[in-house]
Amino acid sequence: MLISRQCIRRTIRKFDEFHTVATKPGAGRPFKLTDRQKRTIKLQQLRDDTGSLNDLVQYAHTNLNLSISREIVSRILRNFDMISYIAPRKPRIIPMQRRKRIQWCYEHLSCAVKH
């Protein structure tokens, strides 16, 4: 196998400058988020586990001054072995409705099932 003189010169120059022939780290696009920001998003999810991905994206935008997508937030949580969800497009029941439903269940507890 024939190696060009230019390749040999570059390798020698690289070794003289960096004392190694290994490729320098840092090739590629740097990460948008630091490890600290990722942990902050994780802690926010732990504080409010009913929050959706959209809530976490909004939190990152307002408190961390980051513009990131739901996919990135989901990936961050998956790296911490956590799950996330997208909020359903329906209103949640309010505490009064919850109480009325439980009251209805207790009232109908003794009713027999009719076929």
C-alpha cells in the first residue's frame, strides 16, 4: 500500500503539535444543552409529574431561556429513564366533579348489575 508524502507530513506535523496522532475530540455540532440544564429539566419533571412535554418546553423557554422541541425534552427524560407524555386535548376534571363522581359511586355501590 502506498501512502502519499502529504499524508505522512500531516501526520508528523500533527504529532509534533499535539503529541498524538489521534483525532481531536469535539468534531461535530456542540450540544445545545449543558448537563446542568438537562438535570434542571429532569428535576422539574420530578417536582410536577403531571406536567406534559409542552409544560416542560415552556419551562425551559421561560426559566432556562432555551428554545427546544418536545422531542429533545422527551429524549432528555428517556436518558434519565423517565417517561413523558403529550397532554390530552380535553379538560381535566375539577375537584368538585371528582367528589360528585365518588359520591355517585358510593350511592350505587349496592346496585345489582342487570343484563
